[in-house]
Amino acid sequence: MSAPGGDETGGITVGPLEFADAHACAALERLLFAGESPWPAAAFAEELRAPHTRFFAARRSSPQHPRPWLVGYAGIALLGGAEPESEVHTIAVDPKVQGRGVGRRLLALLLAEADAHGGPVFLDVRTDNAPAIALYRSEGFENVGLRPRYYQPSGADAYVMCRAAGAGAGEKKENAR
């Protein structure tokens, strides 16, 4: 894999999420998470203002549409003081570009932030989201719990997954043998 900001996905670049992206994020939320209380634009703006969060955007451009548009976003909270930990808040990718490595690139940016912060990384994922679970496992996450009826209003269950502190790329390669 190239550097997290590299472009191997057909005109898609990744970088910091901006306040101007909040409405596009909310629109993508409504598309992807309609049955799960999607975040409104105000929630994204609030998250971007928080000093302990980092959010990234994936944008696509083309010769026909030179102004890049949002096709994905991801956010993480960097928590704790003496005992740091991080929590992935969200990763979302437009269905039109899913399967092209955009989610993996966004996750790589989140994990780089978490590794610099230190401590384990936690996330919640729907138990029926096999592609996301496979992505997280490939990056060193393991199931550590279950949250019954976590997602509302659908009542879908969520796995709690954790990647141990220090489980960066070097350790993942060792564990893969």
C-alpha cells in the first residue's frame, strides 16, 4: 500500500475534513445509515471543533468535474491522559467508490493518529457488516465484546473491536505469519 495520502484509487485524494464538508458528510450519512439515526451536519461541525478528534475526507475529481467532491470521511477520538486510548467514531464511503481501497486509506490515517497518540484503539461495527469487519481484522482488530441492539432505531447488534497498543504495521506482519 502506498502512503495514506497517495492516490491509487482513480482521482481520489484524502486529507483533512473541513467545516465546509459538514453538509456533504450529512448527505452521505443519510444515504448510508438511513435506518441508524444518521448524523446531521451540526454533529460533524461539533466533532470538528473538538480538540481531541481528528477527521479526514476522501475526495474525487475528474476531468469532467474538476472540483473535488466528497466520497468518504472518517473520524477518531484521541482519549485519556496517562493511559491513552482511541475510539474510531465513523468511517463512511460512498457506494459508488466502495471496494477501491478508500475505506482502507481513511482507516490508515486514523490508525496513524492513534499510533502517535498511543494506547489501544476501539470501534463498534454492525455484526452483519462483513466487509468492514474483514477490513478491521486485516488491520489487527479483534472482537472483544458485543453490544446487543446498539444501533437505533433498527436494533442491530454491534461488535466491539479492539486493536492493541503498538499493533502497528510491523506487529501486524509478525502476527500474520
